Amino acid sequence: MTGTTTASLGGLLAALLVLYANLRPWWAGGREMKQLAAFGKGLAAALAAAACPGGILSWARQRTGSAANSAGEAAGRSATGTTQTEAISGGHMAGLVATGAVVVVLVVFAVILAWKEAGKKDRRRIVGGAFVGSVACLTAGVAGALAWLPGALNGVGDAVVALAEGANLL
């Protein structure tokens, strides 16, 4: 598998630049939550995908991290003349099981459908949210703060399975 499981200072820089580019219009504007909706959709998909221990979603997260590291390191070096190759403490979320994986796939699928229906600006915001979420989840701080997410996804998946099996309907 090609990709990275850690973010560098350059990767963090790239994610922070994209985050700022998405939060600035909201802050300068009316600060309405609907302005952050598209970014939030991409972020939600990335956070759900970050719980995956393998597969295409994990591969995409790792490739996004590699691209962020390269782009951020180049931007930082070009702008400041210093290198941003120092790695940040890496982290990952663990504990996703098959029922939680069903929920992850549904969340990512819903965001893909939203992306297909979105206009040009919202498509960029969705991708930006996914980028920021993917890179942020490579850091120990964000992954640690979201350690509860795989359990929550598993719980929702268990509830869906129980509903499909007819448990507690009557």
C-alpha cells in the first residue's frame, strides 16, 4: 500500500490552509451554518472513513496524507525557505467491526451522491472537508479525540442490523 500513516508539518500546513479557505467566507459573512454544510459533509465522510483499518477508504486517506505532505512541504519551503518535513505524532482509530463498516459505507455513499448533485463551489467545499478530515485524522491529537467514533459507528450498525432482523419492533 502506498501512502502515509503520519502527517508532516507540511501536511498540517496544507490542511490548515484549506480549512482557513473554507472558514473565512463563513466568518466574514453572516455565519450561517448552511455556509458550512458542504464542508461538513466532506469532513463527515473523511472522519467516518478514517475509522477503516483497510480497504479503499483507508488507502484514499493515506494517499491524501501523502499528497498533503508533499504540497504543504513545497508551499512552506517556497514561502519561507525552511523545510516542513518533520513528522507530527501519528494516530489512528481502532475498533471498527463489520456492522460499523456498513454505516461508514452508507455515510461515504451519501456524501458522494451529495457531491454529484452539488454546484461547483459546493463540490470544492466537500472535497476540502474530506481533505482536511483525512489529514487531521493522521495526527495523534485528532485521532485520539475521535477514539469514540468507531464504537459509535458500530453501535449504529448494530441497531440497523437489529432492526433488519426484527428485534424490538413490537
